[in-house]
Amino acid sequence: MLDYIRHHLNVRISLLISSISIVVFICLIGMTTFLQRDGMVDQLDASVTRASELIRMAVEKPMVVGDDEGTNAEFAFLAEKYPDVRVHLTNYKGNVTYSTDKSILRKDLLSAAAPELAEMIQASLKEPLEQGRLLTLEGRDWFARTMSIPNEPACHHCHGASESILGELVVMQDVSSTMSTIQANALETAAISLTGLIVLMGAVLYFIQRVVIRPLQSINSAAHRVADGDFAASFNISNSDELGQLSNNLASMVSKLKEQLGFSKGILSGMTLPCVVTDTNERLTFATPAALALVGRKGKPEDYHGMIVGEFFHNDPKRQTSTGRALREKKAIQNHNLEFTNLAGDKKYARADVAPLLDLDGKLIGAFTLYSDLTDIRSQQLLIEKQNERIATAAQQADSVADQVSSASEELAAQIEQSSHGADSQQNMTGEAATAMEQMNASVLEVAKTASMASELAERTKDKAQQGEDVVEQAMALINRVAGQTDGLKRDMTDLGQQAEGIGKIITVIEDIADQTNLLALNAAIEAARAGEAGRGFAVVADEVRKLAEKTMAATREVGDYIASIQESTRKSVHNTEEAVAAIALSAEKANLSGQALHEIVRMIEETADQVRSIATASEEQSAASEQINRSTESINRIASETASAMNQSASAIQDLARLAHDLKHIIGEMQTS
């Protein structure tokens, strides 16, 4: 299946267009659906927000005046009038105080609600917040909105001021029908878009098949015929677009190929010299009649097309030839001399020039070999060589003797010159050795002087280091004093913390008393509003208020005692802190002295380092001078040895020269006699 797709352009184009269209279709449908749903959710949020505000205003009026029955009546009206809306009102703990659903009254709304809704409820109870969200509860779609109810001053007479949030209003509206409408609209849009997509894809594919694929198939068929060697194939595309231009260009290309191939074949057919053309496997693709005559074969050149070159020349297909070497190395071979006996039994001499054939891209496609028959020329050369053999032999001997005499003379002159240069070099090396010795002596003196200075600086550095050590010991003693005073300060602060905890407990008691007083005051106000016998209850409440006031006074006295104790501890802490500051200041002064001493030490150490570097430099110079002396000494020894050897070779060369001169005289005499 994959091979079929890879080898058919129309299938690949169809799959590509279909894939792109489907992806674009899916993206558009998804985006449209998302935007519709998002817009609808925004509308629902705005609608539920307005409804929540109206509901809040409706239930707020009776709640402000403490009308519990009026509040319940409002919620009952909402439950009857709007059955698709659920409204819950909670206190600051999340317990339902009013609701359109009577089954959850006085229950914890956090435990009764779904996790998503419980998260919104909990967030609104912690801080003033209004938020809305689309939820799925019990298989239906709901839009829930929570609104925190802040503890405003108008509510303090009933609820007090201890809580910043009195509760929250939760409004939930059933939006299942709206969401169903959104889904239906999305499906309708998808169906219409899919129909348009199918029509569009069909039209595009038909256009591509008719305008692109069919002309390409026609061009491909003609190109296959040309590739098989049929240059009569025609590219009949009447279009004026790019495909028509491609067809015309291919037709022009085939015409030029026919012209060039005809020209090449004409040149090869007109060759009168022996030559062959082979492919990359060394098989003949062309040969001239002269090539057949050279190797002693009969028949037509076409009869040997496809034969390996080694078999064509030597009846041995495995024979290594210059043509094969040129193909392997991909470079031309010139003036390669051949000597062989052809298939007719004749001795042949030839010269081969081989050139690899490359196409326009530089790819190897074969080789062209041109042979020059040198048999007649070689026969004449052999005859001349025999006639002049004696003269050539005598001349060769004379030339050899002359060369040896010349070589011996040149060698003697060179050796004598080398001896002279060696003596001069020996003298120069001796002078350099003396100079190097003087430099080494000066370097030794510099090393001694620098070492003395380094010793003095080391002694001074030791004294300064001792002073620094004393200063550091004094600073450590002062630091220990600071540590002890810090411990005392820590204990005082611990006492202060314990007393602060006592104050915290008293404050807690005071808060409890304030809460009770607030509640009792509220009850007293309620009792005072009544008439008659209710006045007795007011007296009881007033008595409780008096007791709580006494308890508050006692707690206040305890707070005063704790505060006095805290003040005493604070004074101690301040005193200890002052002593610690003085000790730290003295420590800082001593540390400053220590820093100055250490700074002096660092400066002296730097001077010592400079002197040490001077010592190192002098040592390096001494080492270099010693090395120069060694090299000079070795050169003197080597030159002396070479001088002695050269003198010995000179004596031997002179003897050889005398003997060769005698031989040369004898040979010349024989040539004159003959």
C-alpha cells in the first residue's frame, strides 16, 4: 500500500489535500464550537449575576430589620416562581439558614454540595468574593454563582463585629436546555461545513486530475520511451502553462540529445586508428576495424560488443589491462607501451592512451582507449641498436669512468671545504663557551645576593606575624565576654516572652468577656423592648453584665502586673546590650590593629616573593648558560671527529682518482686502435 502511494503522484496529492482539508475542518468546527460555548457562558454569567443581585436585594430588606418570616416568604416565592433556580443563604460557618430547597436547611452546605461547588463556597467564606462557574451536577448543566455577604455596620446590632463575612448567597440556575441548544447548533454547523468540504474536495481533486495529473502522465510515458532508447517519442501537450512549457523543453532536450549522439557516433565511425570504447565493467561498446586487425580478429566490430577488454586482446577475461586501471583510478593513462603476440601469432608493439569518460555530472560512464601501432618503428629501432652496440658499449664505459673521476674530484673538494668550516666552527664555539661561563658566574653572584635579602625579609615577617598573633588573642578574649553577656540577654528575653504569653491569655479572657457582654447587651435590648413582666428579665441581665465587668477589671490588673515585669526585664536587656556594644567596639579596635599588622605582613611577603622571583630568574639564566656550554662542548667534539674522518676520505679519494685516470687512458687507447 505504501509503495503504491509513493509511486503515484495523484494518490499522494489526493491524500494531502484530503488530510489538510479535514484538519482545517476540524480546527474550524472546534474553534466555532468553543467560541459559541464561551459566548453563551459569558451571557449566562451576566444573566445569573443580574438575577443574583435582584435576589440579594429582595432578601436583604427583611433580613436588615430581622424579619425572619419575610425572608422565608421571599425564598418560598423564588422556589415556586422559578423552579429551575436554586438559592441558598449560609452563615459564616457555611450552614444553610435559608434555601429554596427545604431539605438542606440547617445543614453544612460544604458537605452537601458537589466538590466543584464546595470549592467555590469555601473560597467565598474566606474573603469577599463573587465568582461564577458552569458545573455538571446530577447529569444536568448548572451555572452557579457565589456572593460573599460582608459584615457591614448596619448588621453589627444583630451579628456583632467579630466576623468580617456573615455568610454567602449561592444562586444556581439550570442551563441544560441552553447547553443542548449549543450542542445542536454545533452539530448543524458541522454537518453544513462537512457537506461544503466534500464538494470542495471533489472539485479540487477533479481539477488537479484533469489539469495536472493527466499531462504529467503523458509526459512520463514519453520520457520512459526516451529512456528506453526510442528518441522518436513525442511530447504532445498543448497547454500553455508550466506543464506545456515542460513538455516543450523536454522535446527540445531530446532533439539536442539526438543531435549530439549522432555527432559522437559520426566521429567514432570515422576513426581510422585502432580504438575501443568500454563501459564501467570493461565491456566493449564500440571498436574500429583497425582495432580488430591489431589483435588479429576477424569479422565486424559489432560482433564483439559486450566482450571484456582482456578477452578481446588476450583471450583472458581476467587479464589486467590499462583500460581497467583507468576505470578504477578514474584518471587518464598516457603512453602506456604494450608488447604482445596477437591472436594471429604476430609480434606486436603498441602504445595505449586511455581516458575515462564522465557525464556532465562528473559520473564515470566508461573509458576511451586509443592504440598506436609501433610494430614497424620498433623493428627499425632494433636493427639500429644492433649496428651501434659496440660503439655504444665503449662510449658507455668511457662515460662511466669520466663520471667517476668527476665525482671523486667533487667529493675531495667538498671534504676539504668541510674541514675548513669545521675548524672555524670549533673556534667560534670556544668563544661562546667562554662567554657562557662569564654569564654563569654573574648569575651565581646574583643568586647569592638575592638569597641574603630573602633571609632578612623572612625574619622581619616572623616578627610581624607574632604581633598579629598577640592582637588576635586579645580580640578573642573580648569576644568571649560578648558571648557571656549575650547569654544573659537571651535569658532575659526568654522571661519577657513568657510574660508576653501571660498577657496573651489575659487578652483572650478579655475577648471572651467582650463577646459575652455583647450578647448580654443584645438580650437586654430585646428584653427592654418588651413591657410588663419582662422587666424582671432585664434586671437579671443587668446583674450578669455587672459580674462580667468585675471580671474584666481583675484581668486588667493582672495585665498591669505583667506589663511592669516586662518593663523590668526590658531594662536588664538594655543594660546588657550596652555592655555588649562597648565590648564589641573594643574588639573592633583590636581587630583593626590586627588587620594593620597583617597588612604589613602581606607587604613584606610580597617583597619576599619578588626576591624569590629574582632568584628563580637568576637560576634560569645559570641553567641556560650551563646548557649552552654543554652544547658548545658537544659541537667541538663532533666537529673534530668530522674533520678527522673527512681528511681520511680525502686521501682515499685522491688514490681512486689516480687509478681511474690510468684506466681512462687505457680505454681511450683501445678505442683509437680499433
